[in-house]
Amino acid sequence: MKSKLILFLILFLTFHLQLVACTIFSFEVDENVFVGNNEDWYIPHTKYRIIEGKEKEYGRIVFSYSNNWGQGGMNEKGLFFDWLLISEEPNNWKRDSLKKDVNGNLSERILAECATVEEALKYYERYNESGFKTSMIVLVDTSGQTAFVSWENGKIKVESCKGSCIGGYGGNKVVAKYKEIEGKITKDKMKILLDVAHQEGDYPTLYSNIYDLKRKTICLYNFHDYEEEVKINLEEALRKGNHSVEISNLFKNQMPRNKFRELQKRYIIEELQTIPIKGWIMVFSIFIAFLFILKITYNLGKIFFRTKEVGI
């Protein structure tokens, strides 16, 4: 059985060996479903939000950066999603005029409204998802059903598997390490697999998760340190209402300061580069206006104090 699984993983990875960032794998063990995830990126500010369910919406946990744009998460039905970066260069994805555009994050909407992978996949038949320009999304539910969804040859491509699946950066290392592991997959063994796939370069592993989809729990690790662990119980967290948590505040061991400064600098530069020319013109105009007001204030101040000196 194990040799068949390894063969499946190797064959599967031939489609996803060249991915740039993030690693995701799922295992079905004794009727339980576990998902391991490394989040690799250059924005050093990470957090998660707990969002209560409403009428027609499920309660959920959403991981993101400081901009609150959901990168991954799980809902109270045990549906998981996260993204894998395929390439920094956009592909030929184009908006489909026959599909609707979502105001906001489609992945977060799926987490709010879907309970299974099957339900989630229907959303890509109805809505545009610009994330497919550079990335693929991975969906897993409590049945163990896993789907890797991407854009290829002008259309949505869905690769499905069940039981044991893997994709993303360092997948070949994960397969090699998996061959060495004896017995059933456990949390400790999943930590080993996450560790061999973690990054430390341009896209360092900022945090890692091990999800138990049926128990609705998450083991969280900061900056590829798999010894210090924080456990999140989604059902308990939802009882506390809507709230957000900075991931770094949960851990004693922090990202080294020099690495934080390096990533912060890159983040600022990248953000500045996204400002269009019109935006820069506006910023420059505001700056000039500020200088003009400052000069007027300075001149008025000089007149005021000169007036006081002559006793007027």
C-alpha cells in the first residue's frame, strides 16, 4: 500500500515540481483528514481572523497578511483552502465576460458559503478568479477529497485526488522524506515533511499549519520553527466572536531582526512599485501643497513676531 502511495505522489508531482512558493499536502488517516501547509512569502506581517457565521454563512478562520486579503483557512464544516504560487510571471488568464465578478475575495466567499470541495468547484463555473494568473488553489474537505485548481490552455483545470495528495515547493523533498517514514502519518511526521520543504531565501516560510479537518483544529508554527506550537480550536475561537490575532504575538521565538528588516524593505519597495503614475502625481501634488502651506505658515509667523517686536 505504501509503495503505491509513493508511486502516486511521484507521478502527481511531475505536474507541480516547478512551483515557486508554498507547500500543501493532505492525508486521510483512520477516517481523519489532515492537511499540512507552509506559507512562503515576503510580507513579514501575518495574522488570522476569526469570523462568526451568519445566516447562510459558516464560521471560519482566515489567514492573511496585514492587508486582510485571505490566503488560506478553514470553515466550521472542515473545508480548507490555500494557494500555491506557480510563477511570478502572469499567464494568459483573461476575464470571462459570461462569468460574474466578485466584489472582494472569492476564496473567502467560498469558505463562507461552501461545505465541500464539490460545492466550491461550482463557484469557478460562475465567477472569475484573477488569482489564477500566477497561482493555483488547493481545496480539501472532510471526506479527504482534494482538488488542485489552476488555469491552463485558456480554461480552468481541476486535478482531483483523494487520500494522499501533495503539491507545491519542495514536493520532491517531501516525497524523498516520506519514503523514509515508517508507519502511519502522525502530526510529528507531518512536521518533518513541512520542515524539509520550508524555504529561507526570497520567499521564506513565514508560518506553517497542520489542520485536522474533522476535529476543526489547527497546529500553528511561526517562521519554520516546528518545535514551538500554538493550537487553535475553531469551535472554541468562534465562541469568542469576531477577532483577529497577530501570529508573531503568539510565539516566544521570533523571526530574526535582520530577516524582518530585509523583508520589510522589500515589502515597502514592492508596494511603492504598485502605485500607478497618476497616484505618484497625486502624491507629489499633495507634497508640494504641503510645502506651500508650510511656507505660508512660516511667513505669517515671521510677520506676527515682527509685529510684536515693534509693539504694534
